[in-house]
Amino acid sequence: MPIIPYDLGKGMLAVWIAQLVGLDITQQVIVGLATIVGHNWSVFLRFGGGRGMLTTLGVAFILPLINGLVPWGIIIALIIAAIGAFVIHTVPLGVGVAVAALPIVSWAVGDPLPITLGFLVIFLITVIKRLAMPRTAISASLSNRQLLLNRLLFDRDIRDRKAWIHRAPPEASSTEPPQPEEKEKG
């Protein structure tokens, strides 16, 4: 996919520039978080946007590196995501667990507190992004509890992946005002 280097690079570049201009580690974390939020809820897309996983990967990879640390959090997270993809065959669950592992691994290896807290906020942003979507027609019969669980674990409204992929597209909302109906001439 041609968008991969841009989304990954967006997260890395923002934090790297923050470090180049002399911002401290806490400020670099804030710049990284702002980059992820800006990707997920872009003002250019009417506060819509992507899931932010590649931008998150870029931020989580470069933050430790430019501050002289080994990026253990992202190394472990990538291993967990790979296990999710190739062993249990569910990428969203692997990615969700991987993002949840970031702050835990960061704390366990003794990363500076701003990085660990930044990874915790990244996890919360991921959870909010997964949960804050409007309910779709295909999930109308699900309880709120089941819907939230499906979104957290599978990043979709229903468990059935094939049904989710092949669902009917949502109704397109028109920006044009409704046209008046023509009266019959009789």
C-alpha cells in the first residue's frame, strides 16, 4: 500500500523534528500524541480519519530511539501483533493486545516516565477510536455490551469477519438540499 510510508513517517517525523528543535522528552511525547490524534480525527476530514496504527507505530518506534533507549515496547508489540496475525489469524486482536502491552513493557524495562505515560495515552486513544464509532445497521440486534466487546477485540461491530467485509455500504449523505417534488399537472 502506498500510504504506509506516509502514515508511518508522519509519526516518526513529527517526533524527530520536536527533538531536533530542542524539545525535551515530555514535549516530544506530547507532539507524538498530537500527531496520532490529528491523524485519527483530522480537521480536514471533518474529524474523521484512520485508525492511527501506522502513525502510532512511527511515534512508538522513534521516541525511545532518539532518546538513546532500546525500543523494547515496540519490539514486543510487533511480536504480539505478528502472533495475532499469523498464529491466531486475527490482526485487530493482536494489534489491540500489542498496543495494550506498550505501556506495560515500557514500565517493565524502566523507560522514562513520560514515554511510559505516553504509551498509556496511546492505548487509551486506540480504545476511544475503536469505541467511538456510530452503530451500524448490521449490529442493530446486538446488545451494547456485545457491540463494545466486538469493537475492542475485533475492531468491528460483529464477530463474523466475512459478513462485516461484505456488508452493505452505509447510505451516502448528500450535501445538496432536498429538491422539491414536482406537482402533477392534470
